[in-house]
Amino acid sequence: MKRLVIVESPAKAKKIGGYLGSNYTVMASMGHVRDLPESAKDIPEEIKKTKSNLAKYGVDVDNEFEPLYIVSERKKKLVKELRDALKGAGELLLATDEDREGESIGWHLAELLAPKVPVKRMVFSEITKEAIQEAVQHTRELDMNLVAAQEARRIIDRLYGYRLSPLLWKKVRPKLSAGRVQSVAVRVLVRRELERLAFRSGSYWDLKSKLATSTGAEFEATLATVKGQRVATGKDFDENTGKLKHEANVVLLDEDAAKRLQTQLQSQSWNVTSVETRMQTRKPYAPFTTSTLQQEANRKLGLTARDTMRIAQSLYEDGYITYMRTDSVNLSQEALNAARKSVLDRYGKDYLSPEPRQYSTKTKNAQEAHEAIRPAGTEMKTAEEQGLSGREAALYGMIWKRTVATQMAEAQLRFQTVTVTVDDAEFKATGRHVEFPGFFRAYVEGVDDPEAALDDQEAALPPLNEQDRLALQALDPIGHETKPPARYTEATLVKALEADGIGRPSTYATIIDTIIDREYVMKAGSQLVPTFTAFAVNQLLETYFPKLVDLGFTAKMEQDLDDIANGQGDRLPYLQQFYNGSEGLDAQVKANEEAIDPRSACTLQFDGLNSKIRVGKFGPYLESEKNGETITASIPDSLAPADITNAMVDNLIELKQRGPQSLGEHPETGLPIFLLVGPFGPYLQLGEKGEDGTKPKRVSLPKTRDPNTITLDDALSYLALPRQLGKHPTTDHVVNAGIGMYGPYVKHEKTFKSLEKTDDVLTITMERAIELLAQAKVKAVVVPIKELGPHPEDKEPVQIFDGRYGAYVKHGKVNATLPKGTDPQAFTLEEALPLLAERAARGPAPKKSRGRATKAASTKVAAEPKEKKAVKKKAAKKATKKKAVE
């Protein structure tokens, strides 16, 4: 009997077909075969005429929330091929992914194909020969509870977006969107930015000593107490006032007091008065779930959540890892045996845990029947043994190490705290020594705080005993400033959303992509910075729809959907409660639509800021009143809301009023030098735009530099950037300092590092540059996701890469986007060649640059708000048209 097996991707179809043999036909559905309509053109005319709500939302809110499912034009040919293949089959095996969405796709296939043969559900968590053959022998029925939960989730997301997004278009700006989880994620980011905005820095001083034992061994100790009273540290300050907390019984040193104490203690004797030792045991971390994999890949490999999932999907489909969408930390017996054997073979018996170690998940409603993400199969091969390279090898290697580490012995650490007394002051030194590395040999988890030490870092103190006399080598006063709460990174945002029960791990990558694409968030390095648009949208939603962006309410929605999936809840009552009634979404939108004033919704007033911020169609701008006159000025696109100050506001307003300012002429070229303000803030320009369209040289001013203090000499120095600092002592290659899109930087080869606020790009030394470069993360090399082979004409490689806008094929300087819905892993060289030829024939693609030079304003309109520019442009166009008619 011939059997038809349907999976989701061609790569899986090819792999699984090889394992099942000639009695099976394996085909790919290419993801969803049908879905809610994407646009009005997808909806049949008869429905448009008879059912307005169904046509409007793709869901019949008047008839038990029945969805309208449409087979898109691009899927009709595929559906016909599946139907034709089913005609010759005696059984249909639905082998879509083993999660809710996969269950839903399987049900849609069964509904659409209407098979007259037995239908069975085939599930597996890894694509190995053993797992596939096992899955064929142990099929089950479709789980309709999972299907109902997925359908309810899809309907809720559709209604949430379709009811609220048009409201944002009318009241804030076109092309914005609202989403059940997306809007809550934006709120989380805005809240953190508000905390940073409210933060007030506090300053304190202490002393750091360098001490030596009688044997000459050196270590450092920091001032802890003076006259028995603890010295203030950052934790003693109130974040909202920058002053000491009322309950803080501490001594606060300023610079003068620290220097006086330095002088007092330098001539005194230093003695060890206490040595405390404690042992600590560290257990291995649980194996990866989807969210912990995304977090760790972001910390360690610098991968976005989206990139992590793409690479993991490829690894899964090629049979290297188990299914990558899971919230379970469970390991099968097969995995436990393989991991323990690997530990014995590679590290020895001492490093093996006494008993197999299993983990229980803390995530609500985790599907324990699923496994954690681990290497597939029974051999637990390394990335090198699998022949992997590039990003796939890096991610696989991390998964391998984490899995093997779960079956390793605990790490043993020894911590020491030493108290050193001098006169009436005490200094403390802490040390850490790894007594037995245990699982550290295989894996150490990354940290979110860049200043925090990794678990296995050795920082042992020299042998010390009470009453030991010490020699003072150096004693320095050190100034500190408290820091605002750190902005979220992709890793910490995923962690926060999961902790609050918001969304599901499989959706986090899409959520982060969406809020970046909608310009609710801009990335500054690894930080996710909410924009002024995000503030305006969040303000509107919090004011008029507080329940819909409440973290607890959103988490409860996830729980309700989980209850439906577990058979403990019903789809229809849940949807009715969400949408209908006085508290439902529909009533809320109708009640608030007329009440929302667009101008108020787009006006932000930050505490302590002497200006209003308005979010307009073309971006944010300042609005201030001066001598009865309303003055506006554009806010630089790169300025984060929490970083705006009254000094910046005054500068932007003053520069706007002053207009383009000439600082003088360049001594060599004779060209005028202008100080202007553009979308990215104040900048310098050498000369005017040439008659042939050539652009004048421009350089942005650092945020820390007051544009009102810029002299001609300063301007010449900035325009001369980048400047060479010298040659790096390690590589003998030049180190440069300059100003780029993200501000002042130092560069060595391909490594960039932004300067700190206290650094000056014009005066930074080579020594300081080397110190900063040592802190920089080396940018990951862009690795193709698939090699197609040499081009027949020039033998240059043809490769597929993962880009921001999807996968694309590259040959030399020609890039061509893969058609929508194409599986990159199944794409061939034969398919790529005509695509590249067509792209080459059209010439180079237009640039989508948003760099400073392309967006900087002209000298005449440099400081005008973007709304006014648009009005002037429209008026000019109208006048030209009128003149032509006359």
C-alpha cells in the first residue's frame, strides 16, 4: 500500500523520504496551505456583498466567530499536486511539526484535501532514521483541542490587530500596528525607558589599594568601612533623587574626603584581621528550551532571536538537533544515555554525575512529552564530527555543550573574603577559586550584565592568614556614579516576557522583528531603545485600553488558550468574552474612538522637560513657547527618549532660531564651514552642494558636545576625522578614531568600539583606544546558509544568505531576493541562475540607506520640523501646477 506523507518543508520531505523508502511518497505543504485572508482582494465577492463583518475581519463575529479560510493564489498549484498525489495513496500521514501550529496545519490539510482514505497523525521530535521509523509505527489521531486553541489564538490576534491598528492610523500615524503580545512588549520597553528618564545619578567615592604579601604576591582591596561605619556604594542611592536612601546608615565620601583619607592612610601599617572561607556547589543548567536558546545565542553569539530560529530550523531539518520549538527541559532516556557516554569518553568518570540528571520546567503548561533542544540521535557527535561550519556550527556547538553538561558533576568553588585593617578603616578583598570545574569543563552560561564575571572565572587571592603584615603598593581614590536601569536587549526582553507569561517562546522572534519594523524600537548596539512613536502609541493604549496592554491580563489570555489546548476550556465562550459585551474589545473601540483626540494622543510631556514633544506624521519634534511665539524643532532620529535633557532642548531650539551658522572658511580650500541641525542632530558641513550634485563633506557632532561652543578650530578638527592614533602593538595595523552613525568610535581592522561619554574623539590616546577595543565584541562573520555551487560562467560561488528582508541568493555583487514562500534549503543552482540574470539586467538595486548623509537637511531647512517641510513641499507643488495651467 502506497502512503502519502505530508511535512511542512521540502528539506524535511527529502530527508524523511530517504528514510521511509519506495512505499511512501513524501511531499511538503510549504507551511500553511490556507489561512485568514491577507487583504480584501482575497475575499469572494458574494461574501463581500452578504457578510460585511466576515469580509472586514476574515472572522464572522456575528456567527460563533467562524473564520474564513482562503487558499492563496500561490498555494493553489501546490494543493492540486497534493490532491493528485492522494488519489494513488491508501493512507494519509500528516507529519507536520509537533506543536500547536503544526497540529493546526495538519487539520487544515485534512479539511482541504478531504481524503477518502484513513488519516493519521505522525509526530517526531528529531529527523533521524530511527525516530522517523518509530513515528510511522506509532501514529495517533489529530488533537482537536490543540487545533481549537490555535484557531482561537489566530482569531484573537486578527481581531486585536484589525480593530486597534486602524485606530492608531487615524490618531497617531499610518502603517502602525497593535498586537496582543506586540503592544505589551512595547509597553515593557517604554516602562524601562521611563525608569531611565526618572533616574537621577548619585556620586560617591572610595579608595582602592594594591597590597603585597611578604612573598611579593599582590592583590587589590577596596575601602569598606571608616570608623566602623560602612562606606556608601551604589545600592544605597535612591534612583529617583540621586541621594542616599533615608534608611542608609553609611558614610558618603566626596572627592576631597577620599583624598584626605588617602593621605591619612598611606603612612599607616596594613594588617590582615579576618579571613573567611566558604564553599559553594554549582549545578549544571537545564538543557535548552526555545527561549533560553534565544537568550544564550544573543549573549554568546550575538544572534538575533530571528537568526537563532532560522539556524535552529535548518539544523533540525537536516537531522542535527531535536525540534527547536519547545518549552520543555525534559530529556529522553536515549538522550541521557548518549550524553553520559559522551562525558565518560571525553572527560572521564570523575566528571560524570553520580545519577542521570533530569530537570522539571518552571514554565506554565510546558509540554513535558516534548524534549528539550538537544543533538539528535544516539551518538552525541560534536559540530566538528558532524562537519558543520559557520553559524550552524556555533549554535549546534552551544546546544551540544549545554546538553552534555547536564550529565556532568557539579562544580565546586571556594570563596574567600579578607578584611584588611589600617588605622580606623577596613578594606575588603574577595577571591574565587574553582576547586573542581565539573560541568564548567563543557559549558558556562553567559551573563546579561557585561561587567559581571562568568561562573568559571578564576580570581583567587594569594595565601593569607590573620595578623599578616602587608605592604602598600598603591592607594587611589576612585569616583563612581550610579547607573540607570539597563535597557533591554533581545535576550533580557525574551527573559522578561517569559517570566511574566507573555506570549510563547516560538513567537518571540516574530514579536521583536515586528516592533523593530514598525519603528517602535531602534537598536543601539545590542540595546532595544523605544522610540517616541512607541511612547505615543503606548500612551494611547494605556489611557484608553489599559486592560489590553496589562501584563496580568495578557498572561491570563495565554493561560486561557493553554486551557483550551489541554481540553479544560472552550473556544467559543472565550472568544465571546474577549470580543463581545460591555467589557469586550468591540465595545471598547466604539466607546473610545471618538473620545481620542489625535493631538493629545501625539503629545508627550516628560517630567522636568521644559518643552512638549509631539509625534507627527514625519517623526518627533519639539514645541516650545517663547515670548508668546510657538517654536518647533525636529528631534534627531537617533536620540533616545530617556536621553533628552533641557540643555539639548535649548540647543535645538536656539539652533533652529539662529538658522544655518557660518563658522568661517577652511584655510586650505576656502570653502565655508556651516553649523546646521538635521534629523540626526547638529552637524558640520564643508561648502555647499555642487552643481553636478556632489554632496559636501559632513560630520555629526558628538551628543556630549555643546554646538554653541564650537569654534572654527574645533570644526576643522572634526572635519579632519578620522584621525590615526598609531599602530596597534599586537597587529601593527593602524587604529583610527572617528565619528559614525552611532557616534564617536575607535576602529582597528574590522573591530569598532563606541567611545564612553567621558572620552573625546579629538583627544583620545592610543592607550585608551586599546583599552576600549579590548572590550569590543568581534563582529560575527556573515556565513551563507547554503552553498549552491560555482557559477557556470566565472566559477565564482553562488550562495544563499539570510537578510533582514528574507533569504537572498548572491553571486559577486548581484543579490536577488528569493520568491516569497521559497524554502532556501530546497533552492537549487538551476533555479538561482535565471533569478540572478534578471536581477543583473535590471541594474543595481536602489539604496535604502537611512544614514546621516542621505537624511541630513539642507542649509535652508535644516532645523525645520518635518511636518512644516511637508506642508511647504505640498504648497510648492500646488503652485507649480497652478502656474502650468495658467
